[in-house]
Amino acid sequence: MSDNGQHFVADHVAGLPRSGIRDFFAIVAAMPQAISLGIGEPDFVTPWHIREAAIFALEKGKTSYTDNLGLIRLRREISTYVENNFGIGYHPETDVLVAVGVSEALDIALRAVLNPGDKVLYHEPCYVSYSPSIVLAHAQPIAVGTSAEDQFGIDPERVEAAWEPGCKVLMLNFPTNPTGGVTERAKLERLAKFAIEKDLLVISDEIYSELTFEGEHTSIASLPGMRERTIFLHGFSKAYAMTGFRIGYACGPQPLIEAMMKVHQYSMLCAPILSQEAAIEALKNGVPAVTKMKDAYHKRRDLIVRRFNEAGLDCHSPKGSFYAFPSIQSTGLDSMSFCNGLLDQEEVAVVPGTAFGPSGAGFVRASFSTSYERILEATDRIERYMNSIRT
Amino acid sequence: MSSVLQLLLEGERLDTAQMAQILGLPESEIDAELTRLKAEEILLGWRPVLNPERAQEAVVRAVIEVKISPERDGGFDRLASRIARFDAVESCYLMSGAYDLLVFAVGKDLREVATFVSERLASVEGVLSTATHFMLRAYKEQGHLLLSPLDGEDKPAVSP
């Protein structure tokens, strides 16, 4: 065969759609002068006391494997943190697994619970890996759209309408990347009731929960009857600006954590020990730094949302995360054309909403994890671009 | 603390119009707040933060520990403000511990600072002793790290 090895690729991997924005990423990467609002990570460096803890661990010679579940000292800190901040009790010995970021935790959760052909409900627009992760676990993704009218919170009625026999899992991510949407307690309670009624397992990715600007974050796992049917995922990348450490965790009932541990044990073995040591320091002493970064995101959010609306882009105020998700429907352009045009004419990069699923059409994602100066300059250019489209 | 002052302390260079944009306030309100901060001597000035390792003009900086005798009326205040008035003095603080005043002084070369200490400072009546330490190298200047620029080139320009 002369297909250069292509025929070896598994059918379900070959069948994964190529991300439509990869070419766009390549163009932006080749334009260092462009202002990028496309960066999906904090612009802050990891607080020094956390980096210093990792350096100290290295100096002490902490270079070994750890327990598959992670260092027990870290699991104890996680258990305390989740109890104090989310009101859910998990036993550090059996109910907590430290993973290589929430991305790995999500992957092993899906692989641990899904049989081929099972169906998974998830809301969209959403993080780029959700649908592919479900497919890679040989299951079938069922998207539930969220909309600007609901400020991209989930509408339980739409979940109920999307349900069909064979659905086993409901995946949630609030606050959401890319929309900044959150879902208030009353709706989560209704979802919880539905999950119990249909015997659904909920996998809840709450990585942005510390970056909730208004209202109190509620975890669905804390609602009555939900602890035993929820895998709670969280990590350090966003709140503590630790993306490169690749460290996150899963909490859940012991049989589910045990099942995830098997997948984790045979694929990853354990999360890197230096990142685990850094995570311990983050949980012990990280609150002031998190608060400071959150305050900075909050001010930048207010600024970028106001500037988008002034520029003629209808933009809801995201209640969490560091992403704004303005509508570009008033321009008559599709998301990709809008982004390409903006990059061409004004050298500003925002991410087409369609990168986060078909229901992101008509929107773009703009990260406000950058300086005031860049937000002001970028939004001035976007305003100019909008004026050029209108005329 | 006022929102205008908080924004100033974040350290980005912003004009009044930009500050108005960021805080969502009219420019007139920003101006009024800046006027108030100056009038109440909360905001003293607008000096830029220079990198001592790169600054064009060569200067010598010294930290001087000064012991002075307190006076019946006013304690250290009269002598301290007298010392603080010298142009060579950038900052002057009353300290607890082994000495009384900590004086940050600057001169164009070592001789100039030495002359200031021996002829001006040490000769003030009431100054009991001085100990002068010359700064050799700066590693951090008012919150700005020097000598270890962050290498951000590895961060992708767009990420999910």
C-alpha cells in the first residue's frame, strides 16, 4: 500500500473531524505582531511560592513515581479543599485521584464508565476535547445546545428533550470554556432530579469555579443524592495559573475512582511528583494569589464586555472564566470569515465559535486574560473592523 | 482604596481616557479623583521606575544607617526632616532597631556620595554616627524583577 501508513489508523480515530481552526492557528502563529485574544490560559505566571515549592522538591531529590492515586499528602489537601469550598466530603484514601490535568481525568473517567455504543449528553459550545474524548471511548456524543438568551447556562428542558435510551452520562462544565456561562442552583437541582430519574452518571468539570465573578458557584455533586452518581473534576491550571504543570484531580465514589485508577495506572502510572508537590503548596497557601488574579480578570471582563457592546458586538457578561463570547451575527458574516477578516485587516486574533461545536456558530471567543493595554488596543481595532464591515 | 488608585498601583501606563474606559467612569470623574489624591498628598508624584542596570546616566546608590539623638520636643522629626531635605537623599525612614534613620542616597560617583556623607550628613549637629553601604547590583526594583526576563516564546498564540 502507498498510503504512507494511513490504513493503520483506527477507524474511530480516522473518523474524528479535523479541527477546522487548525489552519487558523497556524496563520496566527506566523504573525507574532498580531494581538491574540485567542490564548486559553492565564497570562499570569504561576505564583512564585508555588514555583519555589517545586524547585525545593527537586532539590530534595523528589524525582520518583508516587502512589497511582497521587501523594496522600496532596489527596488530604484536596479532600479538605473540596469539603470547605464545595461542601462535598471525599475520603482521601479512596475517593480522590490525582491526574495529569483535568484533560486526563476526563479521558479516564469516560474510558472507565463507557461501554461501546453508550450515549453521553454534553452541552455545547464546549471545550474542544469533549466530543472527541467520548468518541475515543467508543461512545456516542449527544450535544445539547446552550444559547445567549440563557447566557449559555444549561436549560434542563433541553437536556430532557435530548435524552434517549442508552444515555449513561451527562457531562457538565460550569463556568464554561468558551462562553463563561454558569448554571444557577435551581436549574442544577432540576438536572440532578433528572439524572436520578434516568440513572445518569454526571461528570462535572469545574476547573473555572474559582473564577466565578457573580453569585456563588454550586457543584452538582453537592446536591442531595448526587455524590454517589457524580465524578467531580477539578485542577490547578486556571485558578493557580499552573497550565504547564499538567495537574488536576477527580473525586467520586470509591468504585468509580477505583475503575479510573486502573485506566490511569496502566496508561499514565501517576502524575509528575514535582507538579504534585507544587499543588500541595497551591492548596495550602494559594488563596491570596488566586484572589488577586480573579480581581484582575473581573476588571478586564467588565472592560472587554463594555468595549464589545460599544463596538456593536452583542456580548453577554460572562459570570465566570476568562472568556467573552460575543455574537457576530449583526455582521452577517460566519465565525470563520469574521475571524479571518479581523486577522487580515487589523491583526487581531479571536477564535471562531465553531471551534467549540456547531452551536458556537455566530459567535467568537475572546480571552481577556491579557493586559488592559492590549484589550484596549484590540477592541479599538475590532471597532474599526466593525465600521469597515458596515460601510 | 479608590478604584482609580488601585488601577494606578497595578502599574500599567494609562492616560485618563484609558482609565475612564477601564473603570467605566467619565473622564471628569477620573480627573477629579486624581486631583483629590494629589491635594490630600496621597499621590505624591509620577516618577517612572528605571532599571538601575540599564539606566543611561551612571549613578551610585548608597544606603546609610544613621544614629541621631532624639530631642525633647518632637523626638527624631526635626533632625530627620532636616536630613531628608538634601537633594542627594531619595528616601529617608525612621527605623526600629540598631540605628534610627535609614537614608537612601544617590550621587554621580562614589566620591560625591562619600562627600555628602562626611561633609553634609555626619556634620549635622545631633548625628551620632553613620554607616554607609554602597549598592552593587539590583535584582528587583519596586516590584519589577531584573536580570531574568520571562521567556514567553513557548506559549502558543492560540490555545483551546
